[in-house]
Amino acid sequence: MTDSPILPPSIAASSMPGMLVYPWFSDLLSTAPMWIVAIAWMYVAMMMAVAEATSPQGSMLGAIITFVMYGIGPLALVLYLLGTPARRRARRAREEAEWRAQVAAEQAATESAQADAGGLTTGDGVPAERKEP
């Protein structure tokens, strides 16, 4: 595969020659069933709310409460719980990156401290000017 100035470097080549796969696309495909269920759930909750609003015994307040209590609330809870592993992976990756940066900074500090390992003090190179009495 040749480098292209148009495409970002994070694009990886797939097993099929000439075919490019974006990393975010494979993540999207792996979570596609979850999104389909979430969209279907919201559709059903919206239809319940519409039925509540257009019913002779229903009201707009009842429709809003139905949509929030049957749709948004439970779906938010389920998506939050199902997203926990991804948030955990992101947190661990961030902590590992911070740890690696800290280790690199400590190594750089150690290397700079070892640069003057001659045992001499780092005093002033020019003596202070003495005043005549």
C-alpha cells in the first residue's frame, strides 16, 4: 500500500488488497446491534407517546411522561451500563499514557542529572567582585 497525503495515517489496510478500513468504522460495526435495539426502543416509546397524546382519554402531559419513563430513562440507563467496559478501557489507556509520560520524564531527569557526574559542584564560574576597603 502506498502512502496517500489525503488519507489520515490511522487508516489500516484490511485483508483484501486495495481495501481500506477506518478504525472507527469497525468499532461502529461491532456495536451496530446495540444501536439498532436502541433506535427500535425509542421508536416504540415514541409511538406509545403518540398513542397517549391522540387518545380521547390521553393528554400531552401523559405522552411526555410516557416517553420519558418508558423511553429516555430506561434507554439511558441501559446504554450507560453497556458503555462501562468502553469507559474502563479508555480510562486505563489514559492512565497508562500518563504513566508512560511520567516514566519518560523521570528518565530524562535522570539522564540530565548524570550528565554532570564528574563530582564537581556547580558553583558560579565567575567569582564575586571584591570591594576595596
